[in-house]
Amino acid sequence: MSTPADKLEHLFSRVIDAEATPDERELLRSVLDADADTRELFEQYRELDAHIGRALRQSVHTTPALRPRLGVWHRIGRPLAVAAAACLATFFWLQPRVANQPPTDGSGPAQAAATNLFAPWQQSVDVVEPVPSAFERPEVELRGTEKDWIVVPADQPGQFMIIEVRRVRTHTVAVQQDF
Amino acid sequence: MTVDGDWLPRLVQQAQRGDRVAADRLVADHNNCVRSAVYAVTGRVDVVDDIAQQVWTRVWERLGTLREPSRLRSWLYTIARNTALDVSIAGRQLAAREGSLEAAPQPATNRGVPDQTAASGEVRRMLLQAVQSLPATYREPFVLRHLEEWSYAEIADVLGLTVENVETRLVRARRMLRETLADKVKI
């Protein structure tokens, strides 16, 4: 059997929890208007409820660690940056080193090609110092080799650098079966 | 409570199919609910993190068995509650052998939100102690009402009670808290 105090506390609870009907809210308002002690009691309940609710939320709930939603630029920014870095690296890798070029006397196009990626490609040759005769090697024939020459045009018309090579003679053998 | 909108069933189905993004979203949206359930059962802030981890492990193990995605919240609450009860029972058994868990030091409970004053931290500690001292039957609906802001009907649904029962338990919880805190905290 519920007492008037019980009924009042139920009414408090329902109003605080927003479960009361309009009639119940009106009833409570009239009770509170009529009695200061009841009004004080209700305020105590309401404030206690608010304090505890706040304390619980601060202690138990975590701020959701949601990932920030990335905008379009954020989403494509990283691939773009990677692509740009790759292009830059490729550019520097392909860029010729001027310091490693041979002397540039009379080799204007070669110099241009060496310093400018977009200049037309010009063939250039190394300048070979004549070998003193004292250092010439005796002609030695090796068995199983054959002579070959590589002819490289020089700067002036009619001049060539000839490289003699001896390559090992080879022949092919048909494979009859897997082994 | 049975319908959380069309997006929730879709999200659950995507997570059931192994969609990692959907799974992350589920955790982000429902982690506080799980934490509330754990706290409601145990009344202890210091164990919430550990038990919530266990709850999510169980959830991923059983997500494929959830047949009504629209009832995800009830389903999650049940798993969280059972996990918290299991841990509590295990803890009590351990305490019976090694000493009381109540005597165990409680870590600071002001996670995330810095106290403006030491006094407010002390008040909060007293408020939480008062909630912890409530019998579990009263604490559970009280915590759900305050943390999840569930209606009486929603609380009754997950706890298997009538609405009148929920209301009575809330009234008694408030009365006990007022009696406990009246002479300690100036309200």
C-alpha cells in the first residue's frame, strides 16, 4: 500500500524522467505551488539527479574516437602528393650530370643535350688518346676466337674510332629432349 | 527501441559480411551503450574498459547469429550484461579467496574531462560511490535512465521487467541516493 509520500516520489520521478502525462505535470505544479517543503524536496531530487547524471557521463562514457571524415581534397591529397614526389624523383634521376661530361670543345649539340632534357639527342664519342707504340701489345691470336670491329664515327668527317674485339666463337646445339 | 532506423540493419548486415568500416561504425556508435551496461551491472568505473573489451570480442564472435539487426541494441545489452555478470561472479569468487574487491583501490574516475576544482572531483567521487552502493536491481535501471536516457519501456524491455517495476526501482534508487548523500553533498 503506497503512502502519500510514495505517491509523491513516484510523481517526482515521472516528471524528472519526462514520463509524466500533462495531467500529472499539472498536478505536481499545483502541489509545489501549495507547499514550500514539497517544492524544496522536489528541487533536491532534481538537482541530485542532474549531478549524478553528469558524474556518470563524465566517468563512464568516453568521447567517441571517431575518425574525422576526410574531405575530397584530403582523400586525393595523399595520392597526389605521392605521384608528385615520384615525378620529381624521376626527373632528378633522369637529369644528366654536367660535371661528368667530357670536354665540350666543339661539341655544342652534345653539351646542349647534356644540360637540356628537351634538346635533340646528338651522338658524341669519347676522345681517345693515341696509345704510345711502346705500350702496344703484341698480336696474340687466341684459339677459338674471331675478330670483330666496332666502328665509331668521330667528330670530324672521315675520322673513326675502331675498336677491335675478339669474341669467343660459339655455335648452337639443338636440344633433343628435356633432361 | 526495436527500430533504430533503416540504416542500422544495413550497417549490421555489412558488418556481418565482414565490412571493416561498418564494424568500426558499429563500435563507435554503440560503445557507450556497452560501457553503460557494464557499469550498470558492476557499479565500478575501473573495470569498465576491460569488460567492454571482452564484450566486443564476444560480439564479433556472435554477430553472425544476430537474426534481427533492428534489435541490435537489446542484443548488445544482453551480451554486455552477461559478460559483466560473468566477470563480477568470477571477481566475487576471487575476492572470497583473496579478500574483498570493495577494498581494492579505485583508479581516478575523471577520465577525459578535467576537473575544474579538486572539490568537484571529490563530489563526483562521492556521487559515484553512492551509485556503486546501490543494490544492482536498483542501480541498473537508474544507470540506464541516466546514461542512455532510455524510457521506462525501453529499460523494461531489456531487463525483462514491467514498466511499473522499472518505475518503482527508480523511485527507490533515488530515495536511497538522497538518503546516502543528503548529509555529505550540499545539493
